[in-house]
Amino acid sequence: MNILVIHGPNLNMLGKRDPKLYGAFTLEHLYEELSTNHFPEINFTFFQSNFEGEIIEVIQQSLEESYDALLINPGAYSHTSIAIRDALELLEIPKVEVHISDVENRESFRKVDYIKDVCNERFMGKKIDSYLEAIQYLLNLED
């Protein structure tokens, strides 16, 4: 299975952000946990950007690739980006939205999520375990 994993703004700062919300792990540690420690049989392509246009371009370029699924943590763009939503609508592969923190139980502006209804499922609030659950969900779709 080939999974494209996209991370949005400020996720490159994991390990420096509020550990109560985001844990103490870095983005590199997250990548290692997923690709080496939990799902070595999956071919992951990891991408992170603080720029909306770059994220959109990677989503659009994925149309030409042979990905089986997309996992996206758009960060704050979940609450603001209709453009990322529109790009995600182009994809016919399964799409899963992931959040490290529980965005439903945070600030009121985080309750707006433009991404969730163009994804098959959403996992959040369990730090790294949100990712593990999301990938297991994708694997179960393959069965």
C-alpha cells in the first residue's frame, strides 16, 4: 500500500508546541513511528508545508501518482481553506483527516472544518494514536 501523508502549517514545530495538546514528539519521530515501528509494510510519502499553495500542488500532483490513500493533517487550514478542500475533492482514493489534538474541544473557531466532509473519516485527539487509528482504518478498507 502507498500512502501520501500531508502535514500543514506549524506541524514542523512539533516538539516545541504545547505538549499538553501536541505531545513531546517531533514530526520526524512521528514519521519514524509510522514507517518503521508500526507499519513497515506501507510505502509512505511524507510532505509538510506551511504554504497553502504547496499543499494544493502536492494534492493535485498525487492524481498522477499511484497512491492508494491520502492521510492529511491540514493543521489550521482545516478551519480556513476551501482551496485545499476543493483539491481534495479531485481525489478518488480514500482520504482521512487527522488531528493530534481534539479540535472539537478547543477554541470555537476550530469547530469549523472545511475538510472533514470531503474525507472518508476523521481521527483526532489521541496524538500519535490518531495516526495509528487512521492508517488501520485505511488498511481495513483494503480488506
